[in-house]
Amino acid sequence: MNRWLSAMQELRRYPSAIGGLAIILFLILLAVYTVVTIPYGEALDKWRGGDMWRSTPVNAGPVWLDRVMGGDKPRTRIIHSDDAQIEEAAFEGGRQVRIPLVFDYDNSEFPSEINLFLSTSGGDREAFIRLNWHTPSGEVIPLGGQRVARSDRVSISQNPALEGRLGMVPHVGLFAGGSEPGNPQVAQGQYRLTVDAIVFGDDAKLDTELVVYGRVHGLAGSDFQRRDLMVALMWGTPVALAFGLLAAVGTTITTLIIAATGVWFGGLVDATIQRLTEVNIILPLLPILVMVGTLYSTSIWLMLGVVILLGIFSAGIKTYRAMLLPIKHSPYIEAAQAYGAGNTRIIMRYMIPRILPVLIPTFVTLIPTFVFLEASLAVLGLGDPVLPTWGKVLNDAQTQSALYNGFYYWVVSPAVLLMLTGLGFAMLGFALDRVFNPRLRTQ
Amino acid sequence: MTSPLPPSANRFGWLRDLRRIAFFMSKRLLALFVTVMIGVYLTIVIANMGGQVDELRELQIRSTISEQVRADPAFMQMPSEERSELIETQVLMEVQRRNLDQPFFVRSIDYLRQAAQLDLGRAEEMHSDTGAREVYDIIVERLPATLLLFGTANLLVFFVSVYAALYLSRRYGSRADRAVIALAPSSAAPAWFYGIFLILFFAFLAPVLPPGGMVDIPPPDSRWEYGLSVMRHMVLPVTAMFFSSIFISIYSWRTFFLIHSSEDYVEMARAKGLPASLIQGRYILRPTLSPIITSFALMLIGLWSGSIILEQVFNWPGLGSLLFQAIGYRDTPVIIGSVVVFAYLLAVTVFMLDILYAILDPRVRIEGGS
């Protein structure tokens, strides 16, 4: 134990070790925080996408990035009928309702989309609505009328007739305040969408929600399915750490035990292990993983299993064997044999602990390799089907040509997190290497 | 075998060496062959999902043929029973043509025998750009692209890192040395990762280089311009590979040379006052030649297989992306073909290494037979 303590103390002399430890600590805290705040099931649900993201803009950048760059891109505005001053007039068999959805628009850029979500309850017939758009200058633009199903959506942005009338896409034209169609400018001020509805039945109720989608969203932005990227960026942390750690532990420990067994028994056992290792070196890891992913399943746990299985007889065995061979004949092992220690005991308690310190740096530097392996698979489209990971975000970004379309944040944020993980473990590993292998230090 | 004459004894000693080497080599060759065969067989089993791909393939054949027959106006007037009979016979013929009616074990052995003879067979779905269906043609067509890209990058990394490491090991603790140590952790990220950033910076933010592909589209007519275009497309992937491995490479070679330059015999040479270049050439490089050559050969092996993901990211038409496409198409002959070629190249390289060791390292020569 004393040896470990002194090693830890020596580690403090290396700034890179401190930096690496700080990064790893940050990642671990982030992972714990993520798992506590967004439980596993909820994360899967959120990442599956769908209606829960209906009021998030498509492909919006992070808010802070835009503000740092000096931009003034709009955030999403949600105006709900609960906060509106509703006028009602009853008539026989139904009511006439006027819902004014009022909001201030003071950004210099246009919103990215406008949707109106409606839901009706009660009533014996479908409600009917008519929409009017009031600009700050007092102009009234009729948006047409329609029947409303139980749960309905009016995609104001995708109204071709309106687009034809305005000469621009609706979410620009409705805010342009009569400026030139070639160079539209936002007319700032108070906008109002009045929903004139006729509902049938006494208990009929109409809920409306106007969503004026912004061009920025949250800390991490959103993707092409309106999902908040923060979910994937946060959940990617525990997944990456768990995958990297489990794979590194699985491969190093099994490899070490097998190498020690081979060295201790020698002869046929050793030869078999050596030949198996040579066969395994011929099998290319990534193509096999790709094959397993395409033909069987892309579940991350299956991949982990295959990685460990193929890692058991990895080239590391040769290195460990070279380290263990001289130990086999050292006096302390002969002494252990003399008092009657069994084979297992000698391998597990006498041989392996002896080379463990040399192994720790390798182990630490191995973790990011597996983190990046998981990301590589995901970038090839073989990520876990349900789990949000950094690699899958990169894959989505690539298939949606994020760089070509200028959504740089979509690529950069998962990449930075990957890099941070890689750097943290590598920096610590390199410092550990110098602490545990003093031959590299002294000259 | 006792000869009184010293020269002939010398000759016998040389002969004995040769015999030992020959014996050792044939043993190694046999072992390597068996290793390659086991590796290839495992790949065959995995690539066929232990025979499950056959069922998929049969289903696919059936649906393609029934669609063809149904869509063909020539068979429109045929009664439906006759038509399904026709479909059945055509499916049977196709199944027999592809040998799918035999049990998987028999076919896997058959695959292995063909693979051992380097008879790679015909692809099932894919074809080369010239339209050939031979797996050999498909692989050979992609090979130059991979060799060009990975050869340039790996040779660059190898020579730059060995020279830089020799230089740094002489200036241990200098500012450059410390900078390399500090930068070494950057190699934790693979080349494709830096590739993404390079594409972002040099193809989109400052569009000076193409983001992917191997030549401009359409390809330039003159040979000179063609070469220039390929070189422009190579800059980003080569930089990505170079950057991702150069620092770790320099670091590990530097450590290696440092350990060897603190050996007693090197100290002794220094104490004798030998010039630095002589010490480096004869006392440091000569004994470390075997590991250097090993790593060079391993680099060459890595070169053959290319890298699936880097080629995907840069859209480079090499062996890696070929393998990825083949897996996507479940085109088993192409998958097995790539792995067979890789395994053979690996075996040949390992064998050459053994011979080289025997020449370079006198210890191997003496203990070779034992």
C-alpha cells in the first residue's frame, strides 16, 4: 500500500496528471449528474424523439454560441391560450370564442418556423377556427380557416397559398412588415394571432398553443428531429465511460491472467496460447465488429462482449509474457512453492501483482481507445439502436451533412467531449507511466 | 563430423547454421499456414453468421425471381400454377448455381479450400468500376488508392518519428523534448477524429481543400492535372493520420532510444571518446535494428488493410470502404476475399521478418533450431 501512496504523491508533481485527473473527475461528476437527473428510461424515451419535442426548433444552434458571436437570433416563443384573454359569446348549441395570442418580437432575425397546436375536448361536433395575423403596424393578414380534429396542428409555415400571397415563406413574410421581398427586414413590435373559433356543445373546450420557433435552443442546440442535443451529450458521458472502462478492464485482466497461466504452466499450454494469439492477430477487429453489427445486432453490450472476447488473446499477451518469464524463476516464487502454494495462488497472488504497476499506465491509456472505438462504430452507422451516444450524434450530423449546411455545433460539441475524454485519460496515463516506470525518467 | 582442417570446420559450421535456419523456417512456415487457415475459417463462419446468411440469401433470390417473373409480360398469360412452378425451378437453379443447397459446413470447407488457393471467386452483389464481378478484380482496383494514401502517411510518420526521436534522445529534457511529451496524449484520438476537424476548418470554414473523394469530378483529362488533383485530395487525410500518430510515435521511439543509449556498452563507447555519429550508428541503431524493422513491417501490414472509418470519413475509394460496403451488401465472397488477402500478406510479412531476424540478430541464428 505504501508504494501506491508514494506513487500518488509523486503524481502530484506532474501538471499533466493533475489536469488529466481534473478532466476525469469532471466527466465522472457529469456522468453521475446525468444518470441522476435523466433516468435511463427517460433518456431512451427522449432520444426516441417524437411529439415531446414538438416545440423545439429544427437544427437550432446553442444560445450561448450565438450571443458570444454577437448574434441576436430569436429563441422559441410559446404562447398558450391559458394566458390569453379569451372573449366568449354563447349561442344556441355552442359558443363563439376569440383567443388572442399576443407576443412581442424584438429580434432582428426571422423565426425558423411557426406552428399552431390545437386540441379540443368535449363537444359533439368538430370545432371550426379562423385565423388572423395582426402585425405591429396594424395590418391584418388572414390565414384561413379549417375544421379542428381532437388534436390538430396548423403548420402556418407550410401554407403554400399564404406563401404565394406574401411572396415569401410565411415565417419570414408574416414578420417582414411589408419590406422588400428581396431583402426582408424584421418589423419589431407586438404581434397577435387571433383564433376565432366556433365550438359546439356546452362542455366543449379549445386549447391552442402558438409556437414561434427560434433559431437557437438551449446549451447544446437541437438536431434534425428537434431533439435537444443536450440529452445525447450528457448521456454520452456515462455510456462512454462505462464502455471504455469495462472494455479496458475486461481485456487487460483476462489477457493478463491468460499470459500468466501460459508462462506458469509452460509447454503445451503456453504453445496453445501463443498460437491462439497469432490467429487472433490475423482477425481484424473493426471489420469483425462491423460484421457483427450488420449481421447480428448493434447493441452496445453485444459490441462490448465481442471487443472483450477478441481482446482476450490480443497482442498484449506477448508483452506480458516477456515481462512474466523472468519472474517465473525468481526466488520468492520458489519459496511460495516450497511452502505449498497451489498453481492458482501462485498465478493470482504472486505473479500478476508483480507486473500490475507496469500495467496501470497501459490500462489508463487503453480506456480512450475503447471510447473512440465505440464512437467509430457509431459513426459507421452501427451505434446502439436506442442509446444516445456521442458517436451517434456525430453519425446523425454526418448523414445530415451538418458541416455542409453550416451546423458546426452539431459536430463540434460531441467531438470536444470525445477529445476531452481522450485527453484526460491519456494525460493521466502518460504521467503514471513515468511514475511507475522510473527507467523512463532517469537518464 | 570431426575434421582436422579449420577451414572445412568453418564451412560445416556455416552449413549447420543454414540447416538450422532451414528447419526453423519450415516449421515457422507450417505454423503460419495453419494460423492463417484458422483465422480465415473463423472469418468465413462469422461472415456467414454460421450459415444464417444463406437463409437471407435464399429469401432474397426468391423475391427477386418472383418479381422478375411477375413483371415479365411474356409470362402474363400463363396460368398462376404454371407461373409459380416456373418461379420454383428458377429459384432452384439459382440456389444450385450458388451452391446454397449444400449444408453450410461443406460449403465453408469449400470456401476455405478456395481461399487457401487464393481463388477468391465471384462477388454476389458488387462489381468493380469496370464492371467485373471477380473479387480479385474488385480488390485490385481498390488497392492502389489505399496503398497511395496509407503508404504516404505511414512512411512519413515512420521516418519523421524515428529521426525526430534520435534527435530528441540526444537532447533529452530540452524544450522540444518536453513539448513532444506534452503533446503525446493528443494521439488518444484516432485519425478520423482529426479528419472531421480538418474537414471543418479547411473545407468549410476556409474552403481551400476538397472535403473528400480522391479526384475532382469529372476527373481531369491530362495525367499531370489528374495527379495534382489526387494530391490535393490527399492533403487532409494524410495530415489527419500524420497528426494523430506522430507525437506518440516520436515519444515511444524516443523512450526506446533513451533506454538503449543508457546501456553500459554505450557509456563505455562514450567514455572512450568515440564521435557521437559513430555511437549513434553503431552502438544505438545497430542493436535496435530488429525492433525498428519489426515496427516498420507491422506498419506495412496495417497499410494493406487501410482503415474503414478514415476512408468513410474522407470518402476515399480504398479497401476499407470496400470492406464496409461488402459487409453492408452481405457480399460474403468480397468480405472473405479481403480478409484472405490481408491474412496472407500478414503471414508473408511475419515470415520475411523471421528471415530478417535470422540475418540481423546473431542470437536467433544460433538458437534458431532449438
